[in-house]
Amino acid sequence: MMMTPVYSKSGPYMSNVMGIINNALNETFLEKLTNHRSLASVPYGSRYRLIDFPLSNMVNSGITNVGILLESKYRSLMDHIGFGKAWDLDRKRNGLFILPPAHIYQNNRAYKGDLQNFSSNIDYIKRSTQEYVIITSPNIVCNIDYRDAFQYHIENENDITIIYKEMDVFRRDTSYTVINTDDNDRIIDMKVNPDKNFYKKISLQRYIIKKDLLLEIIDNCISKGEWDFVKNAIIGNIKNLKVYGYPFHSYASVINSINGYYKSNLELLKPDVWQELFLKNGSIFTKPKDEAPSEYKESSIARNILAANGCIIEGEVRNSILFRGVKIHPDSFIKNSIIMQKSEIGPGAKLENVILDKGVTITADKELKGDTNYPVILEKNSIV
């Protein structure tokens, strides 16, 4: 009798798993940050993009065939990932695959949901030689090694395995997909953004499923006019299939709101969070840029900050995130803020609880102050 090979830490069986990153999601919750870019390419943590985390997790777990489902505004994402070299995915066999949105082929077809994107790229899924699929989303920041979860999926003979995290505190203005399990971690209920969170387990939007079953579910949903992957393909099959949860116990952050994005970035200033996210289960890779180290002038004061390369700091910065090439002039003051690439803060300017997108200029002596739960956001290339 033929036995399905299982993963062992000495074996190569993660080569039997392909990855799909579902970037065909509603991204309006990040407002000004996604007006000109897709969700996956939103900057994060001084030098990264959100796409870096699911990509790196898959590569570190031994997955070498990864497809990225696109929807709109993907020029910056294409520029960032290129051919996948930074993640060792520029390969002759397998590698990185860009999966265009459905409306490219049918201009008059209204967008119905992300299953439409799965369907328009069904040939990629069918042609892939792997038997299993891990489907992820870019708006969950975490560092997961999928090997143990895949081992559990195989040994427990699950139809679908959903990786989840148990939480006691839910962020304001952030939507969650919550699950309820029995004592054996079988999922018995699942809700998308309920008004009240009765359940403490949240889906990390990481799904393990056999490829043939995924193809069957996609066909079944679309034939009935159902177009939402989570609500129709997953929740719609909880009672019909063997759907189990797999707990994740390290740091994970759901970015489904501006407040969630803001708080998640500032949490990186905690050493234990930074170590869990960037070191615990392998490195997080990103597009490299050749820039000089940041320069701290004699007049600078820096306390608890995360600064990428190429910054010039002459003012005072506290509890903030600085991306590449930020210039901070003398007598300026920045606190609890996120300053993205190539932004410039003029002399005497004061910023607190602020998010500046790329290339923003704050002129001399200007003051901007938001709330810790409602930060002020300035769009790309703004001048104040």
C-alpha cells in the first residue's frame, strides 16, 4: 500500500508544498498608505515591506514554489520583489510566480472577490508539481516555521489546517477572523470581523490544504456564485471537511487598520518583540539597497529608535521608526512616529504620533500631533 510521505526534520518533504500569497484583498483599511500601492508593498519596520514576512517564512521553511496573487496598484510590489533574488527564488525550476488579476484578461468583468483571482490563475496551481498548498496573506506580520504545522496536518489527516493565535487583548478598530475549537483543536465555528469577539483564537490567515482539494473547492464555490476565499471556501466547508487549528505561540500582529499598523511598528522597539519577529524562526529577507550607515550628528539625541541606513539625524528622536534616507534637521523633535523613506524634517519642527509616507517634507517650525490611537497621516510626497 502506498503511503503519503510525511515530513521529518531530516527529510526534504517541504519540497512537496507550494505557497500562495493572497494579495487580492480589500486594502481600504490602510487609507492613505494604499492609495498608490498594494497592501503587500506597504513599508514596515524601517526597511521592510509586508510581503517580506510571508515570503521569508515560506523560503525558510523549505518552500521553493511561491505564487503571489495580485489585484491592483502592484507597480511598487513588482519593483520590490523583482525576480525573487533576495529570497533565493530566482530559479530555473519552481521559484517566484506573479499571478495577475482577473480583470487584466476581461476588462468588462466586475471584480467579485479573491476567488476570481484564484480561478484566473488556476493553470498555475494545476501545473505545479507539489501536492500541498500553504495559502497566506500579507497583512499578518509574524515569523512562522511551517514544518511542524505541515507535519501536524499530515499526521492528523486534516483536510484544512488553519494556523491561529490565542489573544487576550484585541486592538481598537482592527478586524479579526476569529475561530472556536473543541478540545482537540477541531474548528467548530469561524467568524469574519464579528461585532463582539466571543472567541479568543484569531486566524493568522495561514491555511494548509491538499492541492486537489483546493482545486475542487474553488470550482465548487465559483459554480455557485461564491467568490470570497475565507467566507466561502473555508468557512463554508467547516461542517463538511476535517478542519483543524494549529496554535502559534510567538509574536504575531494583525494589520487591518491604521491603528494596528501604527502600534505594530512601534512594538518593534521592544527588544523581545524584535528578536521574536526577526531572529526566532529564521531571517526576514528584503530587497537590499547599498547605502551608507546612518549618521548621528553632535546635536542629535536618539532614544529607543529603529533607524535604517542612510539617515542623517541632527535633532531629537524618541520612540520612533525611521526608514532609509530620512533627514532630521537641528532643533527638531520627533516622538512616537513612523517616518518613511527620503522624508525630511525641517529645523524646529515637532512631530508626535505621526505617520509620514515616503518623500514627505515638513518645513521649519511646523507642529503636527496626533493621538496614540489616531495618528496623523501624511500621503506620499506631501509638503507641510
